[in-house]
Amino acid sequence: MRIVQVVVLVIATTAFADDLPPGVSAKDAALVDRLVASIERVLDGMHAVRGSCDKVAAAMTRTMATDNKLLEELVPKMEAPNSKPLQQYAQGKYKPKLKPMREKSEAATLGCRTNKAVADAWTQNKLMIETFGKLPPEPEKAAPKPPGYEAKTKVLDAALAEYKAVADKLWVEDVKECAAAAKLLKRFAAAKRRVSTLIDGLDKATQQAVLADDEKMKNDSGSYINFMATRNRCQKSKPFMKAVKAAGLSVPKS
């Protein structure tokens, strides 16, 4: 059994009672508990100094020799033919801790994952590399907004807000509401065209930034999704579908 499998067994799946199951000695259970406590201690130290890469690395190397020795001591016990009760004890007791510990490790290393000292310490401290695997890549940074972006998109923001407001009113839960929704379609279509015209009128750099702006695009695409959902619910309503055509909006292909 590889070391990584041992550590995962210590903090992974399935439930078991907190008390010792038959076949698990108090000494072996204490060894498992010490290993998990060591992982938590290292993570706490890293998290406390997050953002300072040298200190994050130091938090991993400070007790690395004893941490690695502890893991090496546990490995043969978890690989033994009669190790299943110990594995079950570890699995049941520490399942809830794995996800929070992984999240803490990611928060603690954020911004330092390409730092050589941190990367080296991560691979050298077996508690880290064998429990959580390789360091994840740093999240991609959003491209910087072009100069004057906020000013250039101020009118667009207002148009998107209007577009969303109409789309929210257009939403129907019941076909009985289709007649009222039909009266909003002309206003919805006008709001949609205005948003498109404003985006088309922006310079190329600002256009690209708008298309990469999740908040703006969520209002744009979400509004049209509302319309399509309502159109699907109301497609048997002749007044509604007539209003869709009159507004110049798309209709389902027959």
C-alpha cells in the first residue's frame, strides 16, 4: 500500500463509531489521532502566515522530520494483514475533516504555489504531498480592464439593469399569465436591442472586456433565458406567440 493510500485511509470514507472497534489497540488509535493532529497543526501554522511565502514554507518544514517519521511509523500498521479495523477506525472518525483541511491547505498556499521554497516544502513534508497531492495551480487572473472601462460602460450597465428588470417581469409560472407577459414583449425586445447596440458601439478592447465580465454577461444571457423559458411555457397561447413575432423576437421552428 502506497503512503498516499495510507493517509487517505486515515481521513477518508465511510462511517464508524468513535469508540475503538474490536481489533484496534489504544496505542494504534492514538498514532492515527496524532497523525491527523499533526496535519491540522501544520495547516494552522501555514494558514496563520498565508500570503508570506517564506513563512508558509517554514511552517511546513519546522516539524517536517517528526511529521514524516510519524507517517512512516503508521504505514506498516495500515499495511498489515490485520489492519482493516484500524483503517475503519481512521475512516469513520476523520471523514468530516478531509474537505475542510483541503480547503485550508488551498487558502494557505494561495499566491505562493509557484514559490520554490513553498513547492519544495510541500513535496518534502509527506503529510502535505501524500494527503493532498500536488499543489494546485494558481487561479487564473482576470485580464485587466481597459482604461476608462467603468465610465465607458456606465450607460450599458443601466441598459442591462432595465433589460433584466423587464425579463424578470416576463417570467411566468402558469399559462394563465401568458396574456400579461405578452404585453411586455415589445418593451423586452427594445431593451434587448438597446443592450446589443451599446455593446456594438464600444471600442474593441472594451467590448472584449464586457464579454469577459461575468456580472454583465450574467444579466445579458440570464434575461434572454427568462424569455425563452416563458416562450416555451406560452407557445400554445396565440396572443403571446403573435406578440413574439410582432416584437421581432425569435420563434421556435415548426
